[in-house]
Amino acid sequence: MTTSSKPLKQIHLAAHFPGVNNTTVWSDPRAGSHIEFGSFAHFARTAERAKFDFLFLAEGLRLREQGGKIYDLDVVGRPDTFTVLAALAAVTERIGLTGTVNSTFNEPYEVARQFASLDHLSGGRSAWNVVTSWDAFTGENFRCGGFLPQQERYSRAKEFLATVKELLDSWHGDEIVADQATGTFLKDAKAGSFTHTGQHFDIHGQFNVPRPPQGRPVIFQAGDSDEGREFAAAEADAIFSRHGTLEAGRAFYTDVKSRLAKYGRRADQLLILPAATFALADTDTEAEELAREVRRQQVSGATALRHLEFVWNRDLSAYDPDGPLPDVDPDVTESHIAQGRAQVRMYRDPIATAREWRALAEANNWSIRDLVIHTGNRQNFVGSPATLARTINEYVQSDASDGFILVPHLTPTGLDEFADKVVPLLQEQGVFRTDYEGPTLRDHLGLSHPDTEGVRRRAS
Amino acid sequence: MSSHPDPLHLAVALDGTGWHPASWREPVARPRDLFTAAYWTDLVTEAERGLLDLVTIEDGLGLQSSHFLDPDGRTDQVRGRLDAVLIASRVAPLTHHIGLVPTVVATHTEPFHISKAIATLDYVSSGRAGLRVQISARPNEAAHFGRRAIERIEHYDTPAVHELFDEAADHVEVVRRLWDSWEDDAEIRDTATGRFIDRDKLHYIDFEGRHFSVKGPSITPRPPQGQPVVSALAHDTVPYGLVARSADIGYVTPHDAEEARAVATVIRAEQRAAGRADEPLHVFGDLVVFLDDDPAAARARRERLDALAGEPYTSDALVFTGSPAQLADLLQEFHAAGLTGFRLRPAVAGHDLPAITRGLVPELQRRGVFRRAYEAGTLRGLLGLARPANRYAA
């Protein structure tokens, strides 16, 4: 437990629907559909039963490829984000609904009306995880076709978000009078008027969705670069980060929160919510065993070879995953074997990485599969319910995060045990809500309504 | 199903508080609830109570306007609306049989997004999704996107508009190909080989058109109906062509049985020319309805609303004012002239929708021309459309 004398922070918890990475174990006999609405409904209801802050959906706009072929070893396929979230609003009452929506392959007017509509239809529970991409590979599915120079992706994202905010703010919330006696429906014929002139968007006219309950959706940012952090500090309400360890989490937390002041924002106006995987069992020993088993399920021999290809940038299908690492060096030419993934860009110096991994494998007598299991992401939290509750609380109280976005490995039941066994312990410790206090996601996250933060209302 | 060999299909077109511009002023109208889920759930639930085939939901990428091309700056009519696809999706888990057909604007949207959105609506509704495709020739809506200039038109029969319809046809083609870009059994979950999908059953659609090209495949697997229902409103030869080539339902606006027969003949000819003679294609008549048991009450209501609006109501569609029995007579007459169903536009949603479900429907049932229970689990099923083979399946 923390010995600090400051009041305990309240933990924020969210549920990430299992995605299309190898984190998700589809080979388990209990694994259900990733497409059928029943899976989403079960997952959302479980999270709501546990009083989670929100549900989180990722997005990808082109199926991944490796070696010029559609990648077939992980879950493939997902439904449309907005459409699923709107349907989930019908089978839940309080839980927030966060959707990842790309700012490169959409237009502000449409995204603004989709989020405004979702916010109306969910009674103020919408959130937008703003992501960018620039690859021509994804662009092949869209009108604009082409792509964005990498250095422009944040400038477009920033302008996109600013434009969406302008559109949402173009209605103030009091325009609809609907006075049946006098026949005045709109107070102001100019309701929703906007003009935006910028580098990426030059648009004007009238927005056609009245102001939604939250004013604007809660804004998430997920990028980790210096530019991404700055963007979040200036614009976002929460960060979906990947720094799930205690030390990395604290460093990230300190860094990002320290950037807020120059934008005139307080530390509590930006929540840091890392993704976190977990292995939960009755005892710590059983959980360790489960964690190992799940890691082997996540990294089959075939998956291990494909992951090694991210570094080697060449076809390794002739290698034995249970044998030693390839002697041949990575191909360092530009075109990359894997397309549609963010993680492959993490290996900046593949030759050095390969050398390091060969040495590591030799020293530990690891096969290709062993190496990928050990160098890949282990579960963030492993243990009994008491261990998980204690660890999660420690992370939050020591400012490694404000909570976590949990990523279970099973669809759709991967959250059930956590909801039943860990959440009650957090509630007993007084660090997690026993019921929702308000109807909107802003209420759950402790964020104020944008109108109370000094949004300029036009004098009229 | 009734034993009638040629049953009639019924849809309702939902738009705000109803199609009469003063409808929001009726006591039943609930104008302050327009932006809530409860309002739309109540309307669609009422339509489902009447065993209707489907509801369409109007939409647009700008404020509503009484002018055919430009904003009108009016404050005395309903302005503002929610995204129709999201309304349909929000209502889907709360209904069980009725088809959900939101409007999508082809001119300014991405076919890739629309395809996966409607596929997903089909999943969340267990096979009840469709779309109504529409173009936008409004310069102000183009300015909301800033991506293209729309040539200013004087009327809807110009080359610029024909071009927009051609683009809409391409849009629908891409949407349809993407729905087929996964074969039904592509997800194999083969633990022996570690493969989640059989990638040979996923297909690039490689669409190259004059307005856009799309690679595919979709990110969303083939929806439950295979191909959700595509529909379009058509007033003229060019849109008739779009209906004949691309749609499962065309909504048309004849004002008498003679026109109904003529329109149906043109569309059937276009259908043959498009090589689709053996595929079912519905032609629904659109009618605005003021419906009361006492025809005089319906007339009085229309006059009252016209007085509130300050002008007589006009429409592209025939405006019917009368009793359920009179409407049933008219529908049967149009039905005999070659229309397969009707899309009724309630003048006042809160009044005329229940008048359809509780007045017209029982009347049609008594005459043996409308279902007494839902006979199929999908919208295609209700419309008598088989689940189509996948164009890419070997």
C-alpha cells in the first residue's frame, strides 16, 4: 500500500474489446465471435456491471499483409466502430463508448456529425480516440487514394480535431425552442454556422446536428512520439498509452503532465490510461502458469516466424520455429515485408536487433519461438485477485497512470473474472466506484463539460 | 403470410416529426425529443407493431431546406438531424423483425466506410439492414466538405446531375463488391495450421472508376444477408437507370394508376436492358398520407397544418388525404398497375404512423393482401429476395 498522506486517487478502468493482434487468443475453445453483436453486448455489459468507465474499440482500415499476402494468423476482420457503439448504447445505460476513428481517411463534417449523433443517442457517453495514418497502403481503400507525407499527419490531425471542435461548438445548446404555439422551432436562422480556412480544410456552411449532451465527445490521443505527447497535452482529455510498466509509466506520466501547464491546463485535465494485459487465477502460482500458457498460445510457431520477419524483413517460412535463429542478416531495404502495422516501425536498426537477439537466444538456448515469446509483451499484471488489485492500485497511487484500459485475451468472456473478483477488492479499498455518479462519460472521468471551461459563446 | 399470391409490401419513411413542414406543431409531435434515442425507438417499434417490411430514415449533409438547392434560413420548421445509420443501429437491438434502411449520401461519403457501416448494421440487426442511396447537388453541402465543387444546376435533368448519378452507381457497385469481398466461410479458425482465415476466400475488389478507386477487401466479413437491401428514390429516366442496374427497391412517385403503370414499364425495360430481368426488383410507390377514419377529419387536419405553414403542402409524391379503406383501395389499384409495394410518408409521424399500423394494416389484412405475422427473419426474406451467391466464390 501507498504510505503517502495525500488522498487516494480514484482508479479509472476501461475495457478494450480484444483486437486483431496476437494478444487475442482465438484458438481457445471458449473464444467467441469478433463480429457478432452478441460478443460486443456481453463484453460491454460485463464492463458496465463492474462499473468501468468506458469500453474501447480500436480500428484498422485495411487488412494487414505480410509478404504481399493477407495476414491470416491473427483475428481478421472487425465491424464498423460507430455502428457498433450506437447499437451498444441500446443495451447499456451508463458505460462510456470510445471509438477509434482515423483523421486521415475521413472528413471533419462527417466525423463531427457521427460523434454528435452518438453522443445524443447514448445520452452523453461518447469518446473519440483520434488516430492518424499516412500510408498509401490504407489509402488504396479511399477516394483520396494517395497518402499524407509522414510529417503532415499530426498537422492534419490537429487541424481535423480543431475543425471538429469548431463544428460541435457551432451550436450552443439553446437554439432549439420548438415552441408549438408560436411556431418558432429554431431561435436563430444561423445556428450551426461555421467557417474554417486552413492548410488541410477549407470549409464553411452550417453544421446540422444540435449540440450533444457532453458538448463534445471526450478526446483520446494514442500516439507516443514527442509530437503526439504535445498534441495530447494541448488537446486531449485522456491518453491511451502503451507504458504499462511501473518505471516507464511514471516517466511517461511525469513527462506528459508537465507539458500541460503551458497550455493553461491542470494535471487532472488529462488522464493517462495505459493499455494493460493480465493473467488472473486463484493463486499467484496458478496465474504464473496461466500467463506462460497464454503466451505460448499467443505465439504459435507460425506466428513466431512471422514476427521475426518484422525485423528480418524477408520471408523466413523455410525456418523451423523450434530451431535456432536465422544466420542471414535482415534485409534493410526500404520496402517492408509487413504492411498495415504500427509496430514494425519500432525496429530502427534491424541488424543490431538481430545481433542482439541471436546472442540472447544462444545464451538462453532459445528457439525462434522461445525468443519471440520472451522478447514480446508479457502480460502487464499476473497474479491472484488480491495481487492484481494491489498492483493496479500501487501503479495508480504512485502516478504510473490514472488507471488502465484492460485488454483481455479472450472474446467475449475475458473480462468476466476480473469483474467478479478484482473489482470488488478495489471497491473495498475505496479506490474504485461502487456505482456511477452521473450519466455521462465526462462524469465518470471527472472531466468538466466544455462549456464550463470557458468556451466562448458568441454574443447574440 | 396471407395466402394471396401477390402480397403487397409496406414501408414507412421516417423524417423528423413527419413530412408536412408544420407537423412539429401538432400536439402528438414531440419536437423536443427529436434528438433522443427514445423518440426513434418509439417510431420504429410502432412500425414493427404494424408488421411493416421496413422503415427508411431520411438524412442529409446539411440543414433541411424548403428550397430545392439552397439553404432557406427558415426558423419555423424542423432543422437539424441525427446521422441515419446511427439511428438505425441504435434502434436495431430493440426491434426484431423490421428492416432498417438509413439514407446515405453517395456524393460526399466513402464507399468503404458506408459498406462496412451497413454490413455492421446487418450484424447488429441480425440481417435486417439496407440503405437508401441519394445524391447531393447542393452547393452548400459540397462546401461542408470542401473536396469538390458542385456545378450549380437549374433543375435535376442536367449532365451535371447525370454525372452524380453515375458516381452514385459506382458507389453502390463498390459497396456491393466489398460486401462480397469475404466469402461466407472465410473464417476457418484452423488450430492445426494456426490460420484464422482462409485468405484465398478474401478478395480484392480492385474497383477503378472515374471518380475513385477502391482496393478492398472490406475489413468487415460478409454480412448475414450477404447483400443488404439497396434502394433509391427515382423521379426520372436517369435515376430509373440507377434503380434498374443497382437496386433491390426503387421508390417512385406516380400520381395515378396510369403513371404507375408507365413508370413500372420503364423500369422493367431498363431492368431487362441491364441484364437483370430474372432478378427480383421491387418498385414501391411513395405517397404522403393524411390518414383518419373519417376522411373529413383528415382533410381538416391537412388544412389546419397548411394554415400553420402559411401555404398549401406540395410534394414530389402523391398526397393522399382520407380513410384507411380509401387508401387501401388506392394501393390495390396501384398494385394492380405494377407496383409491388409502397413507401408511405406520414404527414405527421405521431398521428399518421399509428394510423397506418392500426388502421391501414388491418384493412389490408382483411382484404388478404398483407401479412398477418412476420414470415421471415431477414429483410431480404420479407421482400422475397433469396440470399444471393457471392460474386467472388469459385
